[in-house]
Amino acid sequence: MKVFRTSYKDAIEPAEENMRKMNEKIQKIFFRTKPLLYVLSKTVLPHQRIIGDWVIRETYELLDDSTLPKGTVSYSIWIETDVSSPKEIQAKKDTGFKIADDLNRVWTYVRGQPINAARLGLVFCDAPAAWTTNIKEVEKKLDAEISGMTGNIIIQPGHCLMYVTELPLSKALDVYESYKTAPDFIRALIELHYSALTSKRSEDRLIFFAKALEMVRGLYPGKSNQQIQDSLPVNITSNLQQSLHWLFGIANNRFDVRHVVQQKGTPPVLHPRISMQEHQSFEHDADLIIRTVICRQLGHEPFLVKYG
């Protein structure tokens, strides 16, 4: 009778080799936000949470830049999971994409705007769409003839800094859980608000804000505009530039928003265009009211945003 003796080393090494090969096959896929700038008042520990197969975590790096306030950090969110085959990548990526897309939306109710909010500013256009012009070349030549100097003036975009006392991910994931179980009406309201904040065309933003305001009024049946406004927190209403009644007046009586014709006739009389000041106040106040109402509907405290 033959007796086969196997040493501990002979038994354990194949298992370790199999584990090593398995680990070599496992790769990590991730979604990561582009860096966001925050000004932290103190050092805080980053948050991490597991949702299904995905790890959601936040990281930040203190920036050494004399042009920025002390405590400015570059902040990112990571959504990560392990995969071991192309088939598993296909199976998991849609879930990760959906989590990232939902976080874009709920970020508004933690930090005041989506992660992918449109950055609006003055844009100087040299020529209409589909046209070109030699204006810049002529300006350069004339400047040289008049002053003897040539060159371009470049206006660098400024940093959008937000002052915070805590990192946002933990609260954002709490809001995310509330968002997932919110009624369809509230999710539709959030979608309109999100569309307004991410649209690059000012006309689209105005229309989305107006539609969202109409939905807000639908949450308060039988109440006047003033009664709805009075039901909001004092720290919110004291930061409004106009009244809710004014907002609906602009929405209904400006060519750029909901209705075009002011009076029927031949030809019809059109509503006036919205002015720059009206536009700024409309977006500011509509955003603040809509955000406040949605925060309450999701069971979270409304807030004001502090920018640098």
C-alpha cells in the first residue's frame, strides 16, 4: 500500500498561486468627478460608504496657491467597484453611471448646485453663428498703429469658491437615499430644477425655472403666493430679491419665459423682453425657493450658500 505524504508547503502554495492569479484578473473601474473647489474651515475626515457593489468615497487635497483663500482644497468624489471580465464591466457600468448621474442631481440640495452645473458668464461673440469676421485682426493692426504696441488682453475665468465647514458626501448620500424613494411628482420637480441649473441657454433656464415654480405652487393647493412665501423659513425669504408674486408675474408677462403675446390684434402686441436685472433676480429667487421646497420634501433642512 502506497502512502502519499503532502507537506504543508505543497498544499498551501497551489492555493496561494490560484489566489494570486485571481487577484491579477481583478481590476477596479471608477467614475470620478472633476475637481471642485471648496474652502474648508478645519481639517475633516473624508467619508466613505458602500452602495451595492460600489464604494463611494471623497478625497481632497489642500492647494498651495497664494491667490486662493487659506484652506482652499481640490475636492473629488470616487465611485469604484471591482471587475474581473469585460462582461462584468458591461453589467456594472450602468449602475455606476446611474449613481453618478443621481449624485449630480442631489448635490443641489447639499451644496446649492449640481456637480455639473452650467457656469454662466458674459460671452463676447465676434460674429453670428455660421459667419466669420476679420474684426480681431483689424483691431490688432489699429491698436499697433495708434499705440505702437501689440498683444491680447486675456481675461482669466475666476474660481467659484464655496465655503464649507464639513465635507459634503455623507449628507449627499443621505439625500440620495431620500431621492430614490421620493414620489414621482417630486422627482419630476427635481428634474426641472436640474435642467434649469445645467442648461447653457438662458432662454431654456428661464422656461425650466418657470415650470418648476408652477409645480411648487401645485404643492400648496388653495394658498396664495404670499401664503406660500410666508410658509418658508425666515432666513430664506429674507434673502429673496423679489416676492413669489413678482416671480409669477415675470414668468407670465415676459416674451422670454412662458407667454409671447400680450394682446391679440393685427398685429398682436408682444410681451416685453426680460431685462438683465429682472433675469438675474428671477433666477436667483426661483432657484432659492425651488431648492428650499425640495429640501423640505426630501426631509432635509433648507440652507443658504456662501460663495467667495
